[in-house]
Amino acid sequence: MTQTPWHTHRSRRGLRALGVTATLGGLLLGVGACTSGPDDGGTGASSGAPAATSPAASEPAASGPPASASNVGPLSPVPLTVAAGTEAGAADGRSLNLPAGWSAEVWADVPGARLAAWAPDGRLVVSTGDRGVVSILTPSSAGRAPTTETLLDGLDNPQGLAFAEQDGRTILVVGEGPRLAAWDYADGAVTDRRVIVDGLPDGGHGSKAVAVQDGVVYYNVGSATNSDPVDRTSDQERGIVARVGLDGTGNRTIGTGIRNGFALSFAPDDTLFVAVNQADNQPYPFQDDTGQYGQVVPEYVNENPVDQVARITPGTELGWPYCVPDIRGSDDLTDLPYVNHPANPDGEALDCADIGTTMLGLPAHSAPLGITFTHDADLPEAIGNGALITAHGSWNREPPRAPSVVYSAWDDATGTLGAPVDLVTGFQDEDGSRWGRSVMAVPGPDGSIYVTDDEAGLVYRLTPS
């Protein structure tokens, strides 16, 4: 395909989705490029591919959403090229399933690559979780790997990353296991570390995602357990989303009943969205004539409870562990009501009929780790106003739910997300084995989508036609 230099691209709405406002025209970098377990650093105990229309069995070599669902179109295998200077590792000789005309490149090797954020100077910052490192990738010329350097080292499970502007300075916020910290950022380097908040609950689903807006940091505190109400009554409540000022003031909970809301992003209407990893081994909650009430039924567990995507505003309640999203009668997993968990049979602990609905469900055990809205990105119209939701893949489902990236279109009139459709698949073979696991997808300033993979330790550059 034709190679397009980065400096010829312009974001349609700036870089607000990256936590900063910046113009990348005339970048000094101006380059071209061609085409686990229960605490999985945020996955919790359940995981997989979020496309609502995906089969429960292993992923086929090529797939496509219903024609009526979106303009993404069917997917087909695209061989991964390898940027010069990159070690392809497990991706060597592999393909990813992508829309027609897309190209795919193994762009960089970053062991343990987890979450990612673009700096306003056009560098990609990538966290590595339990490796304790935050790497910074400076793009090079077309077809070559970026220069990869260590930006931060010796951190405690760094995961969430976000850039913000404050008093004329660029700030990098990092979510570690027990704390949120910030640094001044300039020219690929950081200075002046300060702790925003410390002593946060760690362990279990202890990894912290972050999103920043108007001087406020939003973050998650995942549950310590799979499905135990003790997390809601502990000295430091778990299963929440909270907010705190960049200066460390005003720390407070804004959403509860959120088992492991590891993926955070701001929608086009500036409201906060979270993608939630739901529980394992959910007991059958329906008091019907099957005689299965309260039992762990494998056929039910394979598809329930669905993972959740929801808007978070002060006072939001998502029900965990007392209330379970109810997918009966739903063809697209949208606008889902709740049913009482058998541990809350009469709704005495929480009235499940009174907490609203879940806007969007993802197939059970999808394990969404990344959500990025695309309205500020330079992307084709078919994926230019919605959310990229990245699934890590199940850790204990049989057959395994596959890793993937899906796209969910945004409805400006209703302020809601629609049913997701597959955008990137192929990390899992037909026998359920995997060579990679997607973690997060972020649009780049060059009009490509960059996907991290902690299993293969890689970053892929996926370019629409």
C-alpha cells in the first residue's frame, strides 16, 4: 500500500482521547510507517473475545459480523509483516483477521506489553505490569521498528497510563498497584515524581487503570474476591470506581458494585465509561422449573454473567455481587436488566430492579482490559465514532473465549454504545490454543491502530486501507 508520512495526518478533533489537547501536524518526529490467572493484571478470574455474535467455540480463521450490525464488514486473514529491528517471536508467520484492505505489522517487541497511551509529542508509552517497567517508543522511518527505551523502572505493577495538561505542563499519570503517581513529561523524559494517592487496596484484582479529565484522575479498585459481599463492607471498599484531583484532594467513590472495572475511557459526551470483568462460576439465578437454582451449571456459566460496559456517574451502582445481568430475550446484549443473585434471593441486600440496566454486555469471560473511544482519532468513518474494546481472552472457560478487539458504534442522539462487532481476531487457533493475547487498542496519530499483546510481548500496527 502507499506509505503515508505521519506528519501529513491531522486528528479530526485533536488528541482529547489521549488525555491531552495537542496538534500533531509538523511533528519533529514526522515519520512514515508501512503497513492467565485469577489476578491477570486486571482480568480477574474471567476472560475472552467480546463480539456479541462470536460463537462460544474456538475462533475461526476468518469471521465477520452481521451486515446490519456495522460498516466494518467481514474479516479475513492478513499476514503480519515485521518491522525491521523487531523480533516477531510468537507472531512470526502468523496472520490477524482484519477488515478488507487493512495491513498488519509487528511494530515493536515490548515484553509484557499491557496498557498504552500516546504522548503529545507522538511517542507511545506502554506499561508492563508485574515487570515494573514503563517503556517509551519513539517512531522511526517507514517499515522500521521504533526506538524503545525505559521511561520508568522499579514500579509496583504499573498498568494504567494517561496524559494531562496542567499549568502549561504535560503530566503523565501512572496507576500502580497500591498508588497513583504523576510525573512531569517533556521530550521523552519524566521528572518530579509525586504521589497522588497511596495505600490503595492491592492484591486480588489490584491493578489500577486511570483516565484523566479536567484535573481529575478516575481509577478503579477491583475486588479482592470472585463474588463475596465482604468486598463491599471492608474498611477500604473494593469493586469500585473512584476519582481524585491531580493534587491528591477530593478522593471519593463514584461507582459501586463494579467487580473489576479495569478499562476506563471518556465518551464523546465527556462521560466516563468502564468495561467490567464479571465473576466466574456464577450459580444459576432463575427460580424456574429446571431445578438448577443456586447450582453451578457449566452451560450457564459458559455464557454468564456477561462482562459489562457502562457509563459511570456519581452514585452509579452496577450490582456486583448481588445482581447479575440477565441476557434472556436479548439478541444483541444491549440494555440488559438484572436478576437477583441466589445470595440475594429477595433483593434484601440490594434491589436489583432499582439499579437500572447494563448498557452493553460482552460475551461472558471476554475479560475486557482496554476501552478507547475513537471520536478524536484520524480513522475511517466506519470506526470513527465509537469504542475500541479489547478482550484478553478467558483463562478458565471451556472452550476458551478468544482474545479480540471489537468496535461498538456510538449513538450521538441517545448517548449510548451499540452491539459490538469483531474488528481484530486471530490470536487463538481452532483448538483453543493461543499465540497472543490482546490487551489494549489505541489509535495513533498516523491513522493506524496500535494493539498491545502481553502474551507475545508485542505491539502491532494495524492500518486501515
